[in-house]
Amino acid sequence: MSRSLKAHLLLLAVVFVWGSTFVVVKGALADISPLLFNLLRMSLATLSLALLYWRHIGRIDGPTLAAGAMTGFWLATGYQFQTAGLRLTTPSKSAFITGLTVVLVPLLLVIPRLRPAGTHAPRWNVYLGAVLALGGILLMTLPARGGLSFGAVNTGDLLTLGCAVGFAFHILALAHFSPRVRFEQLAVLQVGFAAVFMGASLRVFEHPLVHWTPRVVVALLIAALLATAAAFTIQSWAQQFLPPTHTALIFTLEPVFAWLTSFAVLGERLGLRSTVGALLILAGIGATELLPERIQPTAHETAPLGGPATD
């Protein structure tokens, strides 16, 4: 099996885990405040990764530390907005809005300094995708009789929009740093720094509360070990062999997995308006990622000679 195919399959498994955890985390948030949940999740994930990759920690240098801080900041930003928003909206809506990450990644590439080596500027289909996705977001988030008044938008939906921005920058940061940093080090550092940023912001943005129940413990274990420690180790490795837009394309399945899980477990159904909005978002994602584009090299292919061996 080629490394590219292996990277695609492993990243697909990660997205399945991420999609299915929307329902698990949503249930736990009835017993724990969202930012405290994130801090405990990232702290547990950091501990498990440090135990797994302890041999690589002593070799971390200044540039590697900076790469971990940058990716960790955007990772923390994405999760803080997402989890805070999830408490106030449904798992399916949260997942579809988070899916805007896929549209934002190529849109951000219009800024030359944000483009990883060998990545081209966005073409017409990216702008078409953005318009379609925006229409879908408006249908999913604005009440039918509320017009374009953002005061009528669910606060949870607005917070989730912020998470899409954070995750888009996280994908781009990984695309820049993964060719130059061992994936073991990047996995430990980004999650560790995310925990630091979450701890620093906890008292500023919420009064932490927790009632220890079985669903909180189960959600923390699944979110920390599977959806964070294992998932971001795989993503840090896989993005060496995938262009950032390929990574974003795989992420399009996250809201689909989330909706299927929410439907199976909670019986959640999208109304007609929300269904049309979800389809428009998927259409925008498809226009952004599936229409023919020029071939892009992967981060691995554009890495400088003598870069870190990560196989």
C-alpha cells in the first residue's frame, strides 16, 4: 500500500471518529462546562502522547517548539469555539457549520504568505463554493422569519463559525510545518500547547463546573484518546503526503458522519429549510474541492532535501 493511499484511509478513519463524537460530547456537556471539558480532554491527550513519544521530546529544538505553539494555538481556538457552540446548537448543525473549514482553506490561499510550498492561488470554483456554502449557512442558522438580522442567529451557530476559522488555520499551519517537523513531536506539541492555551483562557471565559457522571468520563476518554491523541498523531503524519485541499476534502465527510450518528442515536432530523442549507453547504464543498484543478504537490514532495525522516 502506497503512503498516499494509507494517509487517505487513516485520515478517513479519523474523520469518522470526529463525526461520531459530536453526539458523545453533546451529551457530556449537560454535566460539564465546555471549556473545562476541552482542558481536561487536551491534558489527558497530552499525557498519553508524552508517554507514547517520550523518546522524541528531548530532541525538540526552537523552531519545532514554535511550530507546535502555532498549530496548538489554532487547534485550541477551533475547539474552544466548537465546544462552546455545541452546547447551544444541535450536533448536526454544529458539524455542518464546522464543515465550512473545507471552503475556508482554499479561500485563505488567496493570501500568498499563507500558501504552503507548491500550492496555487484559488480559482473560480473556490469562490462559487463560498457563495453556495454561505447560502447554506444562512438557511441553517437564520430563522425563517428573521431576515438577515444576525441578532436572531443562534449564539451556538455563531460560535461554531469561529471554530471553522480556527480549524482552517490549523490545517494550513500543519501543511507548512509537517514536512519539517517529525510527526511525533508535532503531535505532542500541538496538543500540549492547545492545553496550555485552554488553561489560560478558562477562567477568563467561563466559570468551570463539573458533575462527574459516567457519560462525562466516557466522553473524555473517547475525545482525549481517540479523537485527539490518536487522531492528531495520524493527521500530523498524513499531511506530509497530502495537499491541504485533499485533507480538507476528506474532512467534508465529518458532518455526514455526525448527522448519521445523531440520527441513529438521538433521532435528530433536519427540517426542510436546514436540509436545503446542508445540501448547499455540501454543494459548496463539492464545488471547492471536486471540480478539476491543477495538480498540487504534497507537503512531502515539496520538503527540502535532508528534512526529517518520518517513515
